[in-house]
Amino acid sequence: MNRMSKPWVVVLGVLTASMAFADEPKPTAEMLEKGKSTYKTVCANCHGEKGDGAGPVGAALNPKPRNFATEKFRQGEKPAEVFKTISEGVTGTPMVGYAYLPEGDRWALSYYVLDLKKPGSVLGGGEDTAKKKPAEKKKK
């Protein structure tokens, strides 16, 4: 590289890094609905309508698509990690990246996929919180 191109490389690297990590939005019911709609269009053929990995296209894939309800997320289970997986895909698998989807759709999809694993958990309700009993008062 010549001397003039080095500053451009640094600037390009900074811009790329700042675009790659968007601020994580707070999940909403509307976002989950958008995620569900996007999931049906983009993901269900491989991962199945319920996220069980039993989609019609998924049967022909190797490795098989993730079962969101029972299997661990290999790239991480935090919303930002799921967002990154949806955006970039998973190397060595048929899971391609969906960076062409608008950022808001990818966040919605991230939260919806996490909600498939633990229904109601994304918005703070669901099975896990419903099963917890209030803390008993300690006797003095």
C-alpha cells in the first residue's frame, strides 16, 4: 500500500465496525409480530413453522436446521448474537446470512427466534416466570 491509501483503510475499517454493531432495540409485542411474519417468509421452510427444525426444505439439508425449542444456539443465545448469526449466517452449514433484510426485520427475527425457545420470555412473561413462586418471607 502506498502512503495515501493507509488513512482510507483506517477510515473504512472504523465505518465498517460501527455499522456492524447496531444498538440493540428493546423488544416489543409489535416487533415479535414482525419477527413472526418474517420468520414465516424466510426461515420456516428450513426451521419449520414452530422452530422445531422440521421444515420441508430442512429435511434435505446437512447438517439439519436448528431446533430452536430444544437445541442450544451454537453462536450464542443473546439477542445480539442471534442478530449476528441471522446477518452473517453460519460457516460450514446451509445457514446463509440475511444481511439484505432491513436491520429492524433482523432484530425482530432475532427476538422471535429467542421467543420460540422460551415462549413469552422475550417480553418478560412466559413459562419460566409463570412457574416461579413468590419468595417466601423468612421467619425471624
